[in-house]
Amino acid sequence: MMEPSGDLALAAEFPTPDRERWRELVDGVLKKSGAPFESLVSTTYDGIPISPLYTAEDVAPPSGFPGVAPFVRGGRPNGSVDGGWLVRQLHAHPDPAVAKNAVMADLVNGVSSLWLKVGSTGMPVAALDDVLADVYLDLAPVVLDGGAEFAEAGRALLKVFDERPLLPSEVRGNLGADPIGVLARTGAPADLPALLDLVGRSRTLFPELRTVVVDGLPFHEAGGSDAQELGASLAAGVAYLRALTDAGLTVAEAAAQLEFRYAASSDQFLTIAKFRAARRLWARVTEVAGATTPQLQHAVTSTAMMTRRDPWVNMLRTTIACFGAGLGGADAVTVLPFDAAIGLPDDFARRIARNTQSVLLEESRLAGVIDPAGGSWYVERLTDDLARAAWTWFQEVERAGGIVAGLESGLVADRLAETWAARSANLADRTDAITGVSEFPNLAEKPVERAAAPAAPTGGLPAVRYAQAYESLRDRSDAHLAVHGSRPTVFLATLGPVAAHTARASFAANLLQAGGIDTPNAGPTRTVEDVVAKFRESGARIACLCGSETSYGDLAVPVAEALRAAGAERVLLAGKRSEAEIDEFVFLGCPALDVLDRTFAALEVA
């Protein structure tokens, strides 16, 4: 048996690389396509540049140690290594019997904490005792979401706890009071006196039970950026600190009443950085206020990223979001079922949601290392950049009088609307792709049907989904199919052999099908007559030329003229105007939603 001859040299035999040499090599590759280096740099909705390479030169403040201020690396010294983060499942079914069965099914299959929506947006407040009858409340922390009815819901849960054989120290969870969140969602005045009353009742009975949720989701769901969500929630946390300390609590006691809720998205690195930055920001607030308190965090997979079309892809989105939240150090994670945007989830969807976390915790062992992304030059720099952007926004809100004043004056809504407009533009031209909706849609998918969920509150900040514009077009296509027996159709006039038209035909089909438009194509063609014959067979009224630059130069004009003579009301071109200077064409070199809207109008689709 051969013995190793000594230490392996590995990279030591190669010259030490430097940034300048790397840049030279990159520029050499980019010159071949005529692209500038800046094309490799992307920018977040907070204006943070994301570079293609990070090195030790990309300095960020030291992130410290887990469990030690500023808590960037985690709020506890041992992180989630002992038992993982809390797997917190959401339940909002209005039928108490159904909700009770679903709760128990989750608890015996891996869920360790419950998030219950009660009142007008979920189960009846009076049903709490029955729904939780078989739950070991000392083992499974309960978090309420009572919306505007938070005071009634909180008192009902306190009554449930009080009537069970529990020691006061065994009761954990959160009563879910969030009057500022109610203001954000409904426009109703923030009822801070009701919150203070609930805090007083809770602290007297159960000292380990928290009362207040600082919910960042309304800001995220209105289309806001990560820094806007962080900054607004930070301002809400400060408002609650002021109210609680004015009522006689110390800063440490007041901070111990709060739990922060943030969205986790399919951008895994921004999600990781968000939770790390949030802890740093809150540590700074409490430090200035006279205490050093880690932030308790509840991550929820983003509702804005969820789709109604091809909802199976949501399983992948929520897996990535859970991954990011777990690595970012969230204390509890809720993975929303893949059908959450459609209606009330069924048993299968809830099973997949909880098993997503089980796989990441038990098989991938994500909680086995504290802050595994720590030390990454990219993550550390992104965490710092995001924290600074959020702090700037937080200070602006505070200068405007605080979060309540900012919501009532429209400052917060206006700023979120600006971000949503920028995001909408990127969604419209598919810079921000939505797999299964704006990219790679499946017109043959069978619709997933679910019972309608209780209506969400309205009157405050809007609640948007990134896929909503495309899905609205798909709904119109479905209605057209139901009435006419066929979908809106555009014929793809493929020019030349397969190799000449595949790229542009795929581009056009992908774009048009994103709006529910069927795209029969001519296939390989030899003559103008071939294209025209297949166009007539398709029954379409609009045609789209798809080919190479060469085939456009040779065939675009005669094929377009022949198609118009055969009855085509409009001829589109899959490409940019410079590729075929024929002014009578309608070109596809513009945002997808613009093309789809104009095509629907031309086809007179209602």
C-alpha cells in the first residue's frame, strides 16, 4: 500500500491571484461579446450594488460572536444547534373542527410551534380553547395573530393558559398584539392602550410569555425593499419601546415583550443578510436606549413571491427562503404551503410545508453550524450595506414623527409605492423572472382548486404579488377558452431550418404563453408558401416572425407580405427593430406585459 510522500502542494504550485489579474481576464472574455464589465454588477431595490467577486478588500465591520452584541451572528451563544429553530406552522381555517385536526396532525409530524390566525381572518376567538384542547402548551409555543381583534384574542388565550395545569414559567409564545401592524394593513388608528392593558395582564400571569409582535410583513407585501421592511419594523419596535417604558417597564422588560416578524424570500443571500442585519440594528436601538437585548425573530416565507399559476414551483421558492432564514439565524420559521395564494391549504400542502423544514433540519442539518455564512466576504458586506440602508430609512421615518405618523401621512406608502413601481417594471420586461409564470409557463396545467380563505384586511397598505399582472392575463385567456373553445392564438412563422429559428421561436413562445396565448408554429420551412399554408391551418389572426438575422434579411419582407395577403391582421417580429428595418411590423423588442396587452387588444380578448 502506497504511503503519502508528504504534504500536498495543491494551490501552492500556482501563482497567487490578485484582483487586477482577475479583472483583466474577465474583460478579455467580455470584449468578445461587446458587454461592459458593469453588466456583471446588479443592484438591489435599495441601491446596493452586487459585485461578481468579493475579496478581503471588501471590508465590513466585525460581526462579533454568537450571543454577544451586536448579535449579527445570532441571538444565542449556541444558536439553534441544540434543537434547531422552531418549526412554526400557520393555521387559519375558520372551521374549528378542521383547524383542531390540522393542528394535531402538524404537531405529531414535526411542527414545534403554532401560529394561529383568529377573528375575522381565521378561526373564531371563542374556539381557541377547543382547538388547543389536546395541545401540550408547555411544549408547543403558541403565537396569535388577531389583527384588529388582538385584545379579545389575547385575553382568550390567557384564559386558556390560566385554566390549564401549567406553571407560569412553562408558558411561552406571543399574544400577537400589533396595533401598528393593524394601522399598516387597515388604516385604523393604532390602539396602544389596548396593547398596554394586554401587556399588564400577561406579565402578571406568565412572565415568560411575550405580548407584542413587530410585523414587517405589511411593508414587504406592499412591494417594499428589504431595507424598507427592516427600517419600518425598526421604527415600529421603537414606538412600542416608548409606549411600554412610558407605562413603567424598563427598557429590558419592554424589549423582552417584543418578537419581530420578517419575510424570507427566494433570494437566499439577501434573506441571510436581512436577518443578520436586523439583529445588528435592534442591538443598536436597545444599546442607545440603555439595554443590550437580542432580537427574537420569526421568519415567514414571502407571500408576495407566491404564485397561483404553476403553484408547485412555490415548493422550491419556499425551500430556498427557509434555507436563507435558517442560515440567517431566525428563531422560528414558517413555511407557507405551496397553495397559500390560492386558498385554504389542504393536508398535502401542509405536509410538504412542514417536511420542507424537517429535511433542512434533520437531513441537511442546517442548524448544526452557528452562522455558517459568517466570514463570507459577500455576506458580511451585504449585511453591512443592508443595515446601513435600513438605518437611513429608519432615521427618515423617525424625523417624520415615527412610524405611526409616517403611515398616517402617507410617507411610508409613497416610498413603498416607488419601490413597487421599479419592481413592476422589472417584472414587466422579465428582468425579474417568475418561473412557471413569466418564464416557462405551462398552458396545459390543471388548475389547483382550494376553498377560499377568509378575506384579508384592507384599507391600509396594498398587498401585492409579483405574479399578479401575468396571472390576470392568464385569467382572461381562460375566460376566452371557456367561451370560444380555444385560447387566444399567435402563429409563429418560423423562418428557415430549426437551427435558424429555435432561439427566437422559444423566446416568442415563452413570452406569449406567459399571457395565456397559444403559439402553434410552422416548424422547419423551405418556402414562403410553406409558412402561409401552415398559418391558414392554425386559424390564427396574428403571426410572429421567428428566425435568425440572416433569415430576416432574406425572408422577412416576402413572408410578412404573404401572411398579410393570407389574412394576418398583424405581424410581429421576435427581435429588436435594428434586426429588420421594416416599419410596418410591430416589434417584440419591448416589455413583455406591453406586448401581451397590445396583443390581447388586437385579438379583442375581453
